[in-house]
Amino acid sequence: MVGNDSSAWSQDETIRILIASDIHLGYLEEHPVRGEDSFIAFEETLSLAVQYDVDLVLLGGDLFHHAKPSLNCIYKCTEIVRKYCFGDKPVSIELLSDQTVNFSRSVNYEDPNLNVSYPILSIHGNHDDPVGREGISSLDILSTGGLVNYFGKWTDYTHVRISPVLLQKGATKLALYGLSHLKDQRLSRLFQEKKVEMLRDEEHDWFNILVLHQNRAEDRGAGNFIKEDELPKFLDLVVWGHEHDCELFDMKGSSEKNHFNVIQPGSTVATSLAAGEARPKHCALLQIHKTDFILTAVPLKTVRPFIFKTVVLSEHNLGDENVNESEKVQDFLKEKVNEAIVEAKSLLSGDPRQPTMPLIRISVFYEREDQIFNRARFGQNFSGIVANSNDILLLKRERKIRERRQGQGDEINVADYVADSTNVETLLQSYYEAMPPERRLAALPVQLMTEAVRDYTLKQNEDILRHVLEAHRRRCITTLLESNTDTEIEAIADRLRVLRDEIDSADITQLAALKAPPVSEQIVVEGSSDEEVQVEMEVTGRGRGRGSRGGRGSRARGSRARGRGREEAAPPASPVVAPTERRSTPRRSAAQRSATWIHNLASKAHRRDSSDIDDSE
Amino acid sequence: MVGNDSSAWSQDETIRILIASDIHLGYLEEHPVRGEDSFIAFEETLSLAVQYDVDLVLLGGDLFHHAKPSLNCIYKCTEIVRKYCFGDKPVSIELLSDQTVNFSRSVNYEDPNLNVSYPILSIHGNHDDPVGREGISSLDILSTGGLVNYFGKWTDYTHVRISPVLLQKGATKLALYGLSHLKDQRLSRLFQEKKVEMLRDEEHDWFNILVLHQNRAEDRGAGNFIKEDELPKFLDLVVWGHEHDCELFDMKGSSEKNHFNVIQPGSTVATSLAAGEARPKHCALLQIHKTDFILTAVPLKTVRPFIFKTVVLSEHNLGDENVNESEKVQDFLKEKVNEAIVEAKSLLSGDPRQPTMPLIRISVFYEREDQIFNRARFGQNFSGIVANSNDILLLKRERKIRERRQGQGDEINVADYVADSTNVETLLQSYYEAMPPERRLAALPVQLMTEAVRDYTLKQNEDILRHVLEAHRRRCITTLLESNTDTEIEAIADRLRVLRDEIDSADITQLAALKAPPVSEQIVVEGSSDEEVQVEMEVTGRGRGRGSRGGRGSRARGSRARGRGREEAAPPASPVVAPTERRSTPRRSAAQRSATWIHNLASKAHRRDSSDIDDSE
């Protein structure tokens, strides 16, 4: 694996690919300060494609933040693509496979009416997947406009069969397997059941790449992520989208080995103020020569500086007198923010396109109610100085976390599960499991409920709960009637009555609980967008430093060390996670999820057609 | 003007233009039967451009029905444009003027990265004008994607200054003046004040065309349409968008005359079930050779057949017995519908792309309440046979109209004004004028209110009323304070109090009246869309047969004669309007406008940024 030297490779036989993912165009586009961030990073990404003179650009999904992007967002995206990807430079990779099999329409660089010099190939993610009766994705718009080559769309949840895009440049042959986002639990089950098929030509030496957009982190809940060891061994590289933490390591290798490497580009814009998003952001340059490759992490220079810190108040001496505790805490935290502002200056790349006003997030553990204060008023001190001045602080009660560990009787408080869960799937799972048997859902599968709630929140589909519950009720009744022909009528009727009551109350009581978490559990809604929720977790310095889930809730292992500048640290040679300020306290996971936003979202406009909701098992 | 013969013209010096307007892509796109209509007509239009091998396609605005088209709509539009307008055929007209002055970006057929063979030039209409903080129109999306050349955008309401697109083909020189939609009242005033300027090069012989998208019909209310005689005399042709009735006559002419001809292409899809929309629909082929031109109306063959009839029940013998009057009426009307269905078959062009299930509208005048019935149930008889089966009938009470003419005391009933008005402007004007002086609006200009209500309805801007009233209140107070420095403080305070009360109550009482018309005034909401309202008017057979206003309410003079087929009638040699079935009754205008839809619309998603609302006088 050592010794690959691209200078010895014939350029005519070396495929050069710029890889990026999770660009989230349109994220916070109405924000007065941060509105341009996603577009600036996208423009830098494509400018790097030109600078490195690549053969193609490969995107790992979530090019758009919203399933229905605004006109302004489509407009800006189009402008940027036309500026960088069109031109006279010939594309020197040959497409060998059937375009109609892989792509939504014929490839733009082979279109005689378009002059494309840097073709973009993209799968869709969970944010830009197809919507509406016709199942049109924002990528379809770009595809039909000749701007992007959209591949890897798959809608059948009974099996997956991926036919690769076959590309050739001289003696180098690349088989590119694309799989756009599918629901993690469904896809995970298909992998377990060996129902994911990747077509192969075993006669020739292909360099095999899979690009997908799924949960990778293992703690997303059982069956809710894709296990690496279930992916086929013949792959040489896997490009993993969806996870927002950048995990890229310069590496050299060849396909003469037993297992693949994973490229996780991460997002190009922070869509949550979690520790993982504060890690330096990159694209990747992949060079392939026959069956050897060289991967180079390319730091992005236009990303807004972001400093993340954790502060445990009990570990600090805030002053002798106990009067006006809240004032003391505020003064202390102002100092911390000012330190972070100074620190953020070390992250400036000198690129004139880079926004300079930093993002600052201080995660604060407090002990007593008299220590808290109005966060918005606190933020006013940093208006015009910090880009997210209105939500710099995330306040968490330390004592409460300890108490919960010791158990507090039988009362089930959904807020406890909110605090402990990294995502809506584990939240519902643990919530239902904790219920006394007589209150557990008997007829309604937790998974069904989970998917419904996720679609309700992520896709702003107001009707989904009603649809799912109604469909499930019909199915239950049908099953009961069919399978119990010998049972007495009265028994069936009794069961139906129970089922009906259960289902009728399910959508009200469960959601009501979600909608009204106690005030003491902090609800954090990011920036001016009500579409983003932050979930955050501190763990030990061990682990792989992976796992932010942008857009819907982020989780990250390890936070950036204080004073560690981006230039000196990027790109990391190995996945080292620096120690945090919070060393002496027991390291506990602490997560929050806002639930009121579920309701806020419901009142939003972007309805989603429910026809693509498959509620069958 | 006679004797122009294109066969004698050199093709190298003849500019050929296909002209169409009001294509309204996405109109009723979710409708199970009519969803494709707008796209089919657009595709036919562009196929005609190829068939006639034109130099360019000129569109008169409202290419899209919605200011924020769905992804599916943009997708289909893009597919169609790429299918017909891209290719190797060279474009042989030369652009002489500065592209950056006229167009939103450089012209697609001069872009070295695009192969365009049939360039589309378009202004925007009132349906596809810019939205949002950034003022991005759906045409900007197409423009930046290289699909359409968007020109004539103007946002300054203090003056208009149009610089023409200068095109040349051999000795033929074309100056094309584009003016995208502006609010009619504002633009009309600018014309009166001589503040509309069209730049000219008087040294050379240019053939001068103006394309605009405004009210043309004179009965839209004072100052609410553009007067032809205020347009500059140097123009040779005016292409008039926005009016949905097709008014095209084959003609030959030259620019050596005193006044211009007007080309009114009309819409390519019926967006209301008004008589005017039932007229045969066309594009126009314009050939220009030096200063001579030939205009040819080209019938569209893919437009869904539409039969419009008026029935006055008192003129028909429905049977002797007076029992079960409602049944007799229904049987009679079923017969009428069946006649119309037969008649619609004569409108089939034989083109396989043409939808065959017809649109039928019977406008029924009844006398007594016992004659009415459930329209939806009536429509079920024609489900699967008539495309608009759920709203075939429009029921109007004949007696009521007569009574209203004789006056009924002092009580002001907004419904009367709804019934008599062709649009929201005249409705509000006459409503306010009819009020007793003590209830009239003193401080709030009717025009301000009118524009606010129009934006509220058409652009689905929920906040507009609040914004306008608030801005006006501020202005009133400022003016009062500034102008009355010598007046006693108490007098000012009194006036302010009155103003405040007036304004505070204005948005509630006026709108409340609009929202609740009496049930006996029929409210017609077209098809499955709640975005369209029908306003309809019968007048004498005189007049120019002009004036449908698609999308927001349509009005038409004259209805299609019974049994008059499209093939034999199209295109009309002169604007003859056939007599209707309703000959013996006094000819009165009768119009309806649904007002409840105002509320329905308010709950819709498409919010419009209010920043473009200029509430100054």
C-alpha cells in the first residue's frame, strides 16, 4: 500500500475525482449572516475541481438542504455549476455502461448540445430525495437541465440491485456503484437478508467504488445504520455521505487487499452546532491508476470558523460570594465566548471568500436554577460579532443527569428519553420499552411509529401519522378477520375494540408527550431556522470522532481542543480526538432534542405527498 | 398593406418569429384529468417553432401559472425546452444591442457552451413575476439554465425606460421592446404622466415591436388598463399578453403607416371556464422583411375541447306539470350537457396528442329556489365523460338580478357588488362609493386597499394587508405631525384617534364582508384547484369579444354560438361574436366572484415576501 506516486503515473491513464458530500445548498438561506455559507462552500468545491483539473466530481448526496429548494436556491446552484463545470476542456473518461440504466437521463458531457468540462455525478440524500406524486427530486431538475448527472435512484424496498457506472480512461477501469438514500432500517434489513445485489464483471480488473448516503455511526440504534462488514468485500473504496463529520485521511492503496477503505467527506457547511461539525472541513481528491489509488484530503478555505467548547460550572471557581450567582455565571461565560472569538481568528484561512464572523457554541453544565438566565439577552452582547449570537449557549443541568441514573420511581417522563436519545428512533424505542406492560403499544409496531414520526419531522409531512395509523388499523383488522375464522366473533370484537382505542389514542398521547417536554430540559433550535434540532453527546476521547447527523440532529464524539488552530491541525493524520475541558466529571452521554419544533414544522408549507410512504413490513 | 408575399422575400433577410403567450405551465397540474393540458400545449407551441423553422420564439408572459412552480413543473418545462430548442441548426439572427442591458444574463444562443437552435425570448407576466427577498422569478431559473432569454424586467415605479433588443438578419432590422408585467394602475399613470420612455435609433429603419403583459380591456375599471393610444406611434406591432381570449387575424402590412397593429395571442390553456376561453386558441407566425410583415394565425391542435353555453330557464318550456321542478330542470340540463358533448367532438383536431374529454360549462339562469339542486351530484352523471364534471353548471338567479336594478333601500350588501363587478378593483371602488358618508373610508385610499386585496388573493401574500395598513398609518401620522405644526395638539390627537379607529377596523369589517357573501350568490371555484375563481359576464353581441383574465377571474364578451365548430370557425376573419341562446332577456352584466377562497388561499403555503410591495403613492 505504500509507495504509490502519482508523478510516475501516466496522466492519460489516471482517473482524477473530486469527492464532496452534504453540501446542503439553501441551509439557513434566509439568515442575514449565514445565508450564503452553503453556496460559498459549494463554489469553492467546484473551483477545486477546476484547480485540480479532475475528470469528474462525485457528490455523496444532500446537495440541497430542502426537498423543495427555493427558486433562489436553484438559481444560485445553477449559476455556480454553469460557471465552473461548463467549458471547452474535453472530458477524457469514456462511459462504457448503458446510460439509461444508471442515470435519470443521458450524461451531460456526452450531450452534443452541451459543452461540459467537469461533469458532476451525484446520488440523492435524505434531504433531496424525490417528492410529490411524480417522485421528482431537485436533482432531477438539475439533471434534465444538463447540470448534474443523477444516478443511484432506487425505490424498491423488497430488494436492491445496483448496476455500476462503468468508466474507462486508458488502462484504468472504474466501476462506480451508486445507491441513493433509503431508509436506514429498511436497507439494513435488506443487507441482513442478502437482498442487496451489486452486479459485477469479474472478468476484468475494475476499481470498484460504492457511494451511499446512510447512517454509518453504530449508536444510531439497532438496525438503524449500515454495517460496514455487510458491504461486499470486492469493493475497493466506499464513499460515505450523510455523516457530517469529516473523516478523511490521506492514504495510498491498491485493490489487492481484502477490504475496502471508507471515505467520509463530511459536510461542507455546519448544519448543526455540534462538536463534530466544528472539525475542519474537506473535500477529497482521489486519483486512480489501474488498481492503485491515492487519496488526498483537500482542506476547504471558505468555511465559516466554528469553535465548540464544553464548560462544567461546578469545576470552576466563579468567585467567593454567593450573591447574584446568575451575574457571575454570565460574566464567566462571556469571558469564555471572548476566548473562543480570539481562537476563531486562528481558523481564518486568508481566503477573501471566507466569512470571518465565527460560529461559537458553548455547552454549559450548570447545577442550580439560580445559575441560569436569559440566553437571548446574553447573546445580544455578541450581536454582530458572533454569527449565531442568539444561540451561543446550550444550557444543561448537571444534577438532573446524575439523578436520572439512580432511578426515580415508576413515572415515565418522555423528557428523560429525549435527553438520553441521539435520534428519534432510539427515543421512541426506549420510551416504549420503559412503559409498564399495560400501557405498551401492543398492535402498533414501534418501527412504524418511528418512521412516521421521522417523516413527520424531517419531511414536513403533516398527514403521515394519520395515513400510517389508518393503514395499519385496516391491516390489523384484515389480518384478524382472516386469521381467526374459528375464533368466536365476540373475542374478535373485543380485540378490535382494544386495538381501536389504542390506535385512536396513540397519535395524541405519544405526540402530546413529545410536544411538551419540561422546561428544564433545554430546547435548542438552531439559528433562525426552525428546521434544525441539535442533539449532542460527550464521550471519552477514545472512539473514532465520527457521527454528526446534520440537518436533523447531530451527535459527535469528542470536541475540538481549546486553542487548537485549524491550520496546524488539518488534515489530521489519524483520528485523534483532543481532550475536552470536562475531564474530572463522570463522562456521560447527554443529549437533547427539541420537540416543540415538530409542531412548528407541521404548520409549515412544504407538504409532502404521502404516496411514497410504504407502511408495509 | 396588401400584396405582401413571403414567397418573394429572401429567406436570408426575413425574420420569422413564433409568438405565443400565457402558457400557464402547471395550471391544475394535480388534476387527474387536466393535469397535463398546459404542458401539452407548450410542447405543441415549440414543435410549431421547429415546424415553421423560425428564428426565435417570443412569449408574452405567464409561462408559469405559479410564481413558485413545483419541481415537477420546472422539470417538465425543462424537458420540453431541451427537446425542441436545442440542436445544431444555426441561429441566423444577429444580436446588435448590449445583452447586459436587455437580458437577465447573456443570450443562450450566443453561449459557446450551449447549442441552441430555437431561442426563446420571454418577458414575465403577473403569474411568474419575481418573488422573495432576492426577487428571483421562475424565468430567472430558466435563464440561468440557458433555456430562455428573459428580458423586459423593470422594477422602478417612478419611471419606465425601455431599451430595445436590436436584432438583424440581412437587411431586416428588428427593435424589440420588452416590458414585463407591472401593476396596471401604476403603469397606466406613468403613461399618462409621460414617464414611459422607449429609446429609439431614428437614423435607421427599424421594425419596432413592443411586447407587454397588461390589462387591455377597457372595462377593468378606470386607470386599470393600458390605453392603446398612449403607446408610442412609432411602434409597428404590439404583442399583448395577459388577455386570454385569442384575437389574431391574418394580416399583412408595413411600417409606413400611422399606427400599429395589436397581436393578442391569448392563452394556450383555458384557466377559467369563461366564454372567452372557449374561443379557438392559436399561436402566431410573424414574418418580417425589411419594414413589411405578414402575420399568420396558427391554430393549436392539442387544446382540450371546451364548449360554453348560456341557458335561461324562463325561456324554456320544461313541461306542464309543476311537480318536482328540480328534477325537470336537471333533466333539461342533462340534455344540454349531452348536446355540448356531441358538439365538442367537432372540435377534435385529429391530433393524437389532443385530450379528447371535453370541458363543458353551462351558465344557467334560474328563477325560483325550487329549481336548484346539488351541482356536485349532477356532475357525477358526467364523471369520466366531461373533464370538469364537478363544476359543469354555473347557477345564477335571474330574479335577483332584476330586483337589484330597482334598488332595495339603503342596506349595502357586498354581494351585490360582487355580482356586478368584473374584478376586485371595481368591486371595492363601487362598494366604497355606495357607502353612506359617515362609513366611507376617509384616510385610506381605495386604491391602496384594492392593491392590497389583489396581492392578498393573487400572490397569496398573507401579510400584505397588515403591512399596507401599518405603513399607511405611519405615513398618515407623519404627514399630520409635519403639516400641522401650528394646529393645536388636541386637534391632532383627535384626528389620530379617528384614523386609528378607522384603520384598525378596516381590515376586519371590509374583509369580513368579502368573506361572507350570501349563499344565494353562487360561488364557483374552478376544478380541483382552489386557486382559480371565475367571474363571468354576458353582454351583447357587439363588442370585440375580448377580455378573459385567466388565473384570477375571467370575463368575456360574447359566448360561443351553439353548434359552431372550431374547424369551420377558426381563425375568425373579423371579431364577430355569435348571438347567444339568451336573446329575449334584458342584457345585463352578471358577475360572480368567490370570496371565501381568499380565506382558503391564505392558508396555502406559497408565501410571498412582502418586500416588493411599494405602498407609496
